[in-house]
Amino acid sequence: MKFITSCVALLCSVLLLNSCKDPSFTDDNLLLNGDNFNVKYSDQFVLKAITENDTMLQAQNLTQTLLGSTNDPRFGKLYASFYNNFRLISNNVNLGSSLLIDSCYLTYGVSSAYGSFTSPINVVVYELNEALDNSANYFTNRSFGIKLPQIANVTIPYTTAGSINIKLDNSFGQNILNQSGGANFASNDAFQSFFKGVYVSTNSSTAGDGMLNLSLIGGGSKLTLYYHAAGDTVKKYDIPVNDLCTRVNHYYKAASGSPAQLASDIASSAGDDKVFLQGLTSFRTKVLIENLDTFTNVAVNKAELWVYPIIGSSVDTTYKLPQTIYASRINDNANDVQLLDFLSGSMAGDKDTTIVGGNIVPVYKINLTRYAQSIINHEFNNNGLRLYVFPTNITAERVVLGGGSNLNFPMKFKLITTKTN
């Protein structure tokens, strides 16, 4: 009889581990509670959650480059800008002599947008006075020297696809054009030594309501010179941004006095009833699942952390909820370590829905099966987890979550285990 019971328990474990690609608890899981199968469901854990200021992140040559600003009353103001340089399409460029500039533009491809964009975007551009090193490792707080005055201060409409065009001062374009046939157009090294690139930002005296995700590589991004010689027709010359060019994202938040900043400053050890997540190195959340390391002699069949957004304000229409929340574990040095759960092919943490109090509400279900087993096996200490908007270094998405002590939308840790002896 014991052999049969053990076989049934083992079969339940295998089925649970392989039941579906997206591990998700349902009410049916409660039916597994029963001593006959040595299977137990638990969700009565104490969860302590606090808001933390995020740290600087890797910013160089990312898949997306952000431009814009947001102003959320719960998170404060957030600005995104970037630096990039250009490369000639060939060496020894000679466009002719006695050339006059007609106009010059920066063009950047747009892949997506975040926000409501009720106002146009005020873009400012500076020429760099400091070279970008493609072999360096720049972070999101890195700034570079610029030349004054600005070479552009223009207002352009937001667009969610296609490209944006930024008109530059003709004096800047004439200076570039004057290098035609000379030493500064002989090679890319010489060109980038002469023209180090641009800094593209938004006006810091105002805050908009949207961020553009730009594709600098493969999006038709370039510097275009329109010019003519005396008595000739207008021609153009493109200097592109390609995969050998350096791009560096730069982020800045002005969140003083906002609920998110106040929460991160207080960082109550008892755990807050609400916590804040925002991308672009703004805010993250630390979560400690208490008493998880007190379990013994069990195999973890399934473990998920459920976190609920607190919604109901117009700002959640202006700035949509994140698609994915990412979790990392905290080691003994307070550093982040990637979870093995996310290496197994199931990212989890995608926005889903569930029913609370008879209403359909959004929820994020984060797969922590391997993490829970490792804590129970004492493979590492129970120092807690950190939650981030994913991918945090290239998305401005944000969300307010119910903390462990929230009355209506508390975080929940759900665990199914099987006794091993």
C-alpha cells in the first residue's frame, strides 16, 4: 500500500512539473491537498516588500534607444536621452568644391512608443566634445562633454512608427560639408575625431507624457546634408548610424516628493502595503518570503509569487501596465543573481488576469519553483528577491503593486509540495 501511495505521489509530482509551459495556479490545485497523496498546498506566508531606488545599468549599444519624458504623480518625472556617433559610407569622400548647405537633418527610426503623447516633444541636440569609445562599458548615468550652443531646439510631433526628423542649424551642417575632400573625410577615424557625435535630449524644463523607442540600427537612422554648388541642383549626402557606431542611453529621474521616492526613502523593514516599480533605473521592489526555509523533507512541485497592480487612476491609462515583471534573487553580498527558473525556458511574470472579490483584475505570476526548492534545500540563504519591470534598462513602464500587507491586493506566495519521506 505504501508503494502504491508513493507511486501516486510521484506521478502527481511529474504531472505538475510538466503540465504546461506557463505554470499557473487555479482552484483545482486546492484539490491536491490531501494526506493520501502526501501533497500539500500552502499560501499562508508572510511577505515583506519594500521599494528601493534602482541602480545604474548597462547602457551601451542596446537594442532600443529611448527619447522622451514622463510625469506620473506617483513616480515623479523621468527623462530619457542618448548619445551616438556616425560613420562615413566610404573613405576619401569628396562631394565637390564651393558647396553651400541648404538644410541638414537627424533622422531616427521609431519602433514603438509609451504614453499618451497629448503634447509634442521638445527636442534639443548638442554636438559632442568628448569621443564615444565603442570598447568601453558605459552605464545609464554616464554623461559626456558637449559643445555650446545647441545645434537644434525644435518641437516635433510624437509618432509611434516610422521615423522622427530633427532639423539642425545650417551653420553646423556647413561645417560638416566644408570637410569634403579634406583630411577629416579621408577615413572614419579622422571623421570621428573631427565630429564626435551628438547628444539628443528633451527640454528638462518641461515634462511630457511619452517615451519613444528608437531603432538606431536598422531603422534608417542617419545625418543627412542637403547641399548645392553654384548653379547646380540640390543634392544630399547621408552619414548613417550603423552597427559599428556607439550608442549610449542616459536616464535621469526627478522624483523628489513623489510617493515612490518617499517609499524608497523610508524603506520600512516591516513591509509596505504598496510598492513601486519603474524602468530606466528608477525604482525596484525587494520581497522577502518569510518561513520558506523552515520547510523540510519536501519536493517543490510548483511555486509562484502573485503580485497585483493597484489601478483605478487615469495615470494607468496614460502609462499602460508593464507586460512582464522580472525577479532576481539577492545573494549574501546584496547583489542580484539570475534565477534558474528563468533559464529553464519559462520567463513567467507576464501580465495575466484573475478574479478577486468577483472582479477580473490584472496579476503577475512569477515562477519560483527552482528558487523555492533551493531555499528549502539550503543551497543559499533566504535573502529575498528583487522585482523589476522587464527589460528595465530599455523600458519606461511602471506599476504600483500591492505589498504583503495590502488589504485588498496583497502579494501571495503559492506553494505545492510533496513529502519525500
